Amino acid sequence: MFTQTDYSGSSIEQYTMLSKQLDALLEGESNSIANLSNASALLNQFLERINWVGFYLMEDGELVLGPFQGLPACVRIPVGKGVCGTAVADKKTMLVEDVQAFPGHIACDAASRSEIVIPLMKEDQVIGVLDIDSPELSRFTEDDQKGLELFVEVLAKHL
């Protein structure tokens, strides 16, 4: 059973606790849609000042919308397009302080101003991305990047 946690300590300590909580929450469940749904809900509860958090999954060579929290979103994103597609093409985290300055940004929600996208990797292959948007410029920090990369690493074990 899930119990909400009061996160304390440094940003990295909070993300470490969040990742341990995710690991315990997903333990024993093999359904990836259920696990991605719980992961997006957990992040939505943990993160402040965001307006969208969720997953896009690789299917037939493109990203397709998966479980998320927030307003309705773009359904399909080609690899190499927008922040999500670039993260897949480059196999690396994209931390964008101002999405309007990102060439080819795909605006699913006009309120979004900054974004972080972390590739979900399985056996050196990108199987999807974690995408988080904020209505604030420069919302995400290097600590957020490190913490969210840890979160995604834990999540990948359950997919």
C-alpha cells in the first residue's frame, strides 16, 4: 500500500528517497503500463511547479504517448523532432531552460516554458522517454537531472 512521504534533506537525498519509494511501489508488478502509470503519479505528487509529467514509448520507430498526468498531449512524436525526439536520437537527457528557444520545439501545452526529458534505456536501446514540463522558465536544475536519471534507472528495472 502506498503512503505519502515527507521528503527532507538535500535535493539529491530527496530524489534518492523518491527512487527507493518507486522501487518498493513497483516491486512484484510486471505490467509496464501499470508501472509507468504509478511512476507518473508519484512524480506528479513529488514535483512542484510542473504542468505535465509522463512517458512516451517507442513504437514502430516513433514515440507514442503513454501514461501521464496533466492536460491531453501530442500522441506521436518522430525521433529527432522536438525535445523528446532529440533525447531519443541523441540517447541523452535534454534539460531545456526555455522551450521557445529550442529549435523545432513541439508545443503540446502553450503554458510550458521549460522541459526535461530523460531517455528510458533497456539493454542499450531507448524504449521511451520521461517527459516533464513546467510553466516556469529554468525550472529544472542539474540536481533535478541527476535525481530524475536515478528515478528512470530504477524504473527501467521494472519494465
